[in-house]
Amino acid sequence: MFKVNEGSADRVVRVLVGVVLVALALTKGWMWAWIGVLPILTGAMGICPLYSVFGINTCGVKKTS
């Protein structure tokens, strides 16, 4: 369905931000911080649906012409 469109640096940053947000949700009780699950999932899969919509690709794979 979707192709991988996130590079390794992008994926690492997403997972780290997601983990921090989920940790805040667990420790501080901030319900909005559960949104951190989304960057964890997109970083783990390497697919960002919004990147697909806007034609962004940080994967670094060169297209052949």
C-alpha cells in the first residue's frame, strides 16, 4: 500500500520523540502525550502517510531515470 518514505535519521528522531511523549503520559498523566504512539508507529514502520500525501521522501533512495 505505502512505500517506505522515511530515512534512518527521521525514523530515530520520531521514535525518540514518541518514547519521550509516552513517558510523559505515564509519569505526569498528561493525556495529550499519548499522541506519542503515532511517531513510534510511523518510525518503526518507516512509513508516514502525510509524507505520501505531500510527496516527501527522506529515505535517501535514489530514483533511477
